[in-house]
Amino acid sequence: MPPLPTRLRPIAVSLTATAAAVLALGTSALTGTASAASLPCDIYAAGGTPCVAAHSTTRALYASYNGPLYQVRRSSDNATRDIGVLSAGGVANAATQDSFCSGTSCVITIIYDQSGRGNNLTQAPGGGAAGGPDNLANATAAPTTVGGQKAYGVYVAPGTGYRNDHTSGIATGDAAEGMYAIFDGTHYNGGCCFDYGNAETSNNDTGNGHMEAIYFGNIRVWGYGTGNGPWIMADLENGLFSGVNAGYNANDPTVNHRYTTAIIKGQPNHWAIRGGNAQSGGLSTFYDGVRPNVSGYNPMHKEGAIILGIGGDNSKGSAGTFYEGVMTSGYPTDATENAVQANITSAGYGQGGGTGGSYPSGYHQLVVGNNGLCLDVFGNTSTAGAAIDQWSCNGQSNQQFQFLPGSNGYGELQAQNSGQVVAVAGGSTSQGVPDIVQQARNGAASSMWRPVAQSDGSWAFQNQNSGLCLDVYGAGNNAGQQLDQWPCKNAAGNNQDFTPR
């Protein structure tokens, strides 16, 4: 049985008027070593709509929470380790994960519920749309920082999913509820369906109105908003809704902040979509009105399961990254959600730490961290599909690469000799296959890489399509060894680190 979360006994204190106001708004600064005054679930409780599920791999969502956030399992021996917080109400203790997973790979096996109701998320079983069990998230694929402290999100590649069909306190029928989640607004696709929220308990599509979950992505099969997406929409089963209409709704904009706050809430014949930038500013309301003008959604028939990264029937073609989210009992007021958003922005997602930096412009040799060899187009050819390997550094043009920035931190690594770019052959998301090649530029996610600065001035390159990192296969030291993609190690001096020179 997973360990029960630890909640500390509140201590009565006397607050000044100013301090009390800050507490009510939940805007106290969050650090890894000091308890916050009021965190999202404290704010929801004060507003009369308490959390009945609270999930995060990055931080505590109650000021008094001092239990585990999530559990990882390593591939070398299948041992597991709970990852907790640095202190009550604080940020995840990422160093525990880094130490436990050093030299091997890890997946996230449990995302613990901080509410005390036991609504933990675990590996999703099969359902009506696709068999199972689903894949588990690579534990190192979504590095981030919160208030300058290192943490990890939940990187959902297609096929990954979490679920709990036996919950406590989650809304059923037409009962009121609210939910928010923080997503990576740059990681999404048009697959069905990257959801977080209320779903069927049978893992099957049981009809209109049997779900109420946040959807994030740019699929257009059901509803959509303005621009090209991604959009925050509600998955109500047999429809992703961007407003009252079953198709297009002009008031639901494209939202792609690096850290995006997404909100869905519903009560009898009334629901809303809200969203904002999780790093700064307030929330905007994109829809607030009656249930969709399609039969089956008024009243609702919610069943009370919880899903993450999949649809209610286990549709699992989607992609996205999740950092934190909650579900409430009752319909939160806008004022309560605004206070939660103020706390989220004060938490400092993406501030400090070693996941950013400015990659140098121009062509450079890329020296491998563990052996001093250089990234190389095998055979100095301009043929598409030629292998990317490592070779003794010689300064030739097939060892010169430049980073061509794209959007949201990703870009292409272009070889000088051919003008082609480094890519994963066939768009594969498999790890440990020596399938890194050069190909013509086409903007595909499998050829887009995010440079991640390491402490020694080297860089790792994370693939947008898979979340895995560019890697010398088997950590080999031989010239001619081809490259693969592998779970990101996020440490200096290894076979995933490349120093421009």
C-alpha cells in the first residue's frame, strides 16, 4: 500500500493585517527550504471548495504537506523510491531522484494524492479505445525549476497514461466541481486526448456527459478555437468543447505559454473555461455559460474516475507535460481561482536552475563529454539518412553543427557539410536504438532539439517528439559509434553532454 500523505498540525499564530491579506491571496514566495503561507489547496479550502484530489511532481499543494509527491522505479533492478519535498509546503527533492536513478533510467509509477483521500494516479489499464497497460512516463524527460529548485514534470509521450477508477470524493452525476492543471504549453499534439480530470470508471465510452476533464492540444475533430492551437477545452465525452457550440467557438484562443494554467469547472447547466500564464499575470475567462447545445450534457452524468494523459476510454495518442493539478468539491469562484493563480505565479516555474541558458550561435564542433570524440556525419556524405556518429575530432565540415532556433526553445542541429539536420529516423520514440541520422529540414518534432545547459558549460539535447536526449549508444568510446536517444541524465560529463568549441 502506498504510504499515507503527511499533513502537519496547523499552528495558531497572530497575523498582522498585511500578513493576513497575503495569506488570503496565497501569494507568499515559495522556496525549497521554507514553508509557504498558503498554497493552492489551502486557498480552495478557504473558498469553500476543498481539494478532493491534488497531484504534483514538482511541489506541495498544501502548506502543511510533508509526504511523498510521486514514486519512481529504476530499470536496473526494479527498485522503487518515493520522492518527497525538501520541507513541508516546499518543492520536490529532485536530488533524491537523481541519486536513485543515477546510471540507469527511471519511470514514474505513482503520482500521490496530497488531499489525504488516497486518489493516487497509477499506470492506466486498457480500455475501449486501446489496450493496456499504458506506458509510464520517463522520470527525467521534463526537467524544470520551481523557485530556483530543480524538479521534474510528467512527460506524456503517445501511449503514456495514468488513472484511478476507484476514487473518493470526486464529483459524480451533475455535482459541481472545479479543476486546474499546469501544462507545458509548447508540448502538445493533435492526438486524442491529453486530459486531466473526471472520467468513466469502466475505461469505456459510456456516453455524452460522462466526463468532465481539462483537455490541452490542437485536435480539431470535435471542437476548436481561434488560431492553430493549442486550446484549453473541456472533454465531456464524445466531444471536446471550446464553448457552447459543438465545433468552433471564437472566444477560445490559442494558448501556448511555456507554463500554462488551464481551468475547467462545472455545475448544473453551467460551466467555464479559464486560463493564463503560470509564470506571470492573471487569468482570462474564455467561456462562462450554459452546457453545450448538444443533447446528453444537461444534466451531466459524471462517473468520478481520474485520468491523466489519456481519454476516458483510454484513447492514448496524445502528448503533453503535466506539472501539477487539483480537483475540487464544489464550483470555485473566480476570486478563489484568481488567488490560486497568484500563488502559482509566485511559485517561480522556470526561474533559475540549469535548464536554460543561451546556446552559442554559429558552427561548432560538439565534443562528447565522456570520451573527447566529436559529433560527426558518418562518411562526410550529404546523403539523407546517413548515420550521426562520433569520430576523432578533425575540424572537417561534417563535424561542424549550428543550432537553428525554432519556437519555444527547440530548434534544429544543422550539419555544415550537407545542410541537413540531426533527426531520429522514422520519428521513433524508442530508446536505445542507434537510429540518429541526418535528413532534410522539414520542421518535424523528431528533428527538433532543446539545448539544456549543464553545470560544466556543456549541453544536452532533448528531442521534442520523444522527450529523450541525444546519446552515444552504449556510452561507447569507439570512433564510428552511432548515436541513439535515451532518458535524459541531466548531469555533466557523460555520453549525453556536448561541448561546443
